[in-house]
Amino acid sequence: MRSSKFILTTIFTLTTIMAFSQSPKRAIKKLGAEPVYFMDSVNVDKGELMKYDPNSIAIVTVLKGEEAMKIFGENGKDGAVYIETISFAKSRYWKYFRSKSPEYAALLPVANQDTTIQYILNDKVLDKNFEGNLALINDKVFKEIKVLNKEELQKQYGIQNKEAGVVIKSETPEDLHNGKKKF
């Protein structure tokens, strides 16, 4: 019973994820019997995954074959699954954007305090389930970041219920499943 619950939860999670190097169904099929699991960069056993609400997950990345073996040696022979929660992803993009923009750092001196901020990625207003996408931005794909005050946000994007806007320009990360829709 517990094993089937785990499998169902895993399939649900993997099919509703934000990021994959290929389609979720293909990635699941290519994993071996005992993949290595990481939750917010901490190695966990698969039983630990049952403690997490699938709605709290921002990113799931699957490594398999040579890629997993290169990183984990023999432990990666059945693949590896990296899972990041929304709060972990927020902390990652907060740190990254602070390093790129003094204005962003001044606007958000503390991580996870961005509820009054509107994020805009490549002119697309982000309204839900965007944390994983922002956490995927790195030096390889990043172009620019600009902070808009409330008036600029209203004028340029018609958004009235936020105190400021953060406009990010980025390339689409390589091998991102449905990347063109997300970026």
C-alpha cells in the first residue's frame, strides 16, 4: 500500500513539475529501480518524499544514465531526482537576483518577502507556479533585471495591486520541457 502511494505521489509530482530535460513520462520510464533522491539539496530516502505536499514543489529535475553516473558514481546507476520546494526555489532566485541588481537587493532585503512584488519574465506577467522558472535562471541564460516602482508597473503592465515590479529578461534554459511556454 505504502509503495503504491509513493508511486502515485511521485507520478503526480513528476507530471505537474516545472522543469525537466525531457517530457516527464519519458524521464520516469528511464529511471532505474533505486534512483538517488534529493530534496532541497539534501539526500533523502524515498520514504522522506511522502512528507511533502506535491503543491509545495517548484522544480523536479531528473538525471539519468551517464549524467547521473558522472555526478554520483555507482550510486547514480539508477538515476537521480532533484526536487526543490517553492521556498527553496525562492531563496535561490532571491540570492541570484540580489547579486545582479542593487535595486532588487534594496527592494527585497529578506528572502521570501516578495508577496507585494510582481515578477515579469520576458514580458510575461507571472501569476502562479513561477518560482521554479525563476530559480532556473543563471549566468548562462540571464540577460537583465529591472525594478519598476508602483507607478511604472501600473503604466507599463496595468498592474495595480502590487507595490513594485521586477522585470527579468532571460534566454530559455537548455532542455527545459515546454521551455518556450515558460520563458
